[in-house]
Amino acid sequence: MPDSSETDVDLRHTGETDERETTRRRFVQSGAIGLAMLGVWDVSGVADAKTTQRASMNTALHRPVNKHSFSNGLTGLLQRNQVWTNALPDGYFSDVQNSQAPSVTTVCCSDSRVSQEGMFLGALEAGFLFKPSNIGNKAISIVEGERVVDGDFLYGLEKADSENGVVVGHTDCGAITAAYEIATGKQLNESPGIRQELEVLVDIVDEGLKSDRVDTETKDLKVINQLVEYNVHRQIRFLLDSDAVSEERNLYGFVYDFQGAYEGMRGRTYLVNIDGETDQCQLKQQVPNRYKEFVQSILH
Ligand SMILES: [Zn+2]
């Protein structure tokens, strides 16, 4: 975990514009939140400025925060929110008190292992990330029998005017696994709501299995991980082909890997698609040198 000064140096290397510089300063100013979230900030220090709140804490959080600091159930939720509000720097909501203009709209899988805010440090800046999630990270919904751009995603991208639209799949996705099982003939006894969520994925998985990009002669998990990436591409393709999505949006596809399927760090988002481009060499040309290892694919 880099400290604020490292973040400062790292971002300065990118040589971004003044607008980005403002964003960078906001990051640095609010970096304390991330530190608290990741357990490297002693909460007694956080609470020093808020003595009253600290006194009201009913557990002894006088050590770095980690999952063992909290109770289960309702009390745990209250404790976690107390730590969150104590950790927020002054002015955290100032720029977005009455409106939002998120730079990025992401759709991620709802899987509890996938940190939609964490992977792009969304929590460091209120208003940075618009973030619908669903099982299988779909940007496609079915409305009255027709495939349309998912309303939650479209709201962030077009109504809230995000410059960037991002689809993030993840390794070992249960929704893709279920779609794979259905596509390969297994009968699943899912409730209607879940069946509807899987319908789009079953079509995509079926198509992926028939394509020459997915190696099906391997373990199921490896097939499923390839299908995860394939699904990201199909979601991006649908967005590109839709009239509902403005041409000026940047569209990016990633796979979040917490298993090492891409043979790198756990929690990394691997870039697999930029505006429909999936060629590794082409993608690598579009990222700074030090991020080229973020461009990976397990598809053929
Ligand atoms: Zn999933």
C-alpha cells in the first residue's frame, strides 16, 4: 500500500493535465480514507479529532482496523459506518454536495470478493465512480423480450455523463459458471428472477463455447475464466453497437483476478478491451510502459 507521498510521485509521472492535477490533490487529501479502509491507520488516531465519537464507540478499536475489529450482524454494520464517517476528511462531499458528474461508470459482478470501489480507489473521491453491479457484470438487460443497454449502467454513462464506461468481469464468476452449466445441458432449478439474470449470459456463453477463442479442452474453471473474459468483450460490443451510447464515451473492459488465473497479483484488473479493440499489442500501445503488464488475455 503506497503512502500519500508515493501516490503523489506516481501520479506526477503521468504528466496529466491541470484538471487531473486537481483530481490528484483530492486523492492525496483524502488518501487517509483508503489507509483506514485497508487497515493501516490506527483508528485511535483517526478518532482523536473526534473525541466525542470515539467515546461512543462500544468496542476497543485502538489498533489498526481489520475484519476482526468488528462484530457480526447489525452492530458490525454500525461499527463499520462509524469508522467510515470518522475517517472521512473534511470537505469530502463539498464538490458533490448537490450534483454528481462521475468520471467513470463501471458495471461489476455483485460477487462479494469483487471490490467495485476498491479496485479503482473509488472511495477516495466522492462522485468519482457510478457503480451498478449485477451477477455476471452485464451491461445488457432484457426489456419486453429485447436486449437493451442496462438502465443502471446507462444512467451513469449518459444521464450522469461519465466520460468512461467500464465493464469488469472476474475470475471464478458464479453467474458465468451457472450460465456455462445451463449452456452445456445441466438443468438448474433457479428462481425466475435469477433465471432472467442468467438469460443474457447463457446466450453469450453458448456463443463463446462455439467460437475459436475459448479452449474447451481443459478444466471447467479454466473454460469458465475464458468465458468471463469473452463475456466482457460481448458486453462492450453491445455498448458499441447501441444507439443509446454516445460515440464520445471511452469504453474499457477488464477482468478482476483474485485467483492468479492471469498469473499476476491478486486483485489486479487486467485490461482486455478498449473500445472494442482486443489485440494485446494494440492495447499495450495505449497504456504507459509501466502498466503494460496490466494488459493480459487468456483467450485464444
Ligand atoms: Zn461473478
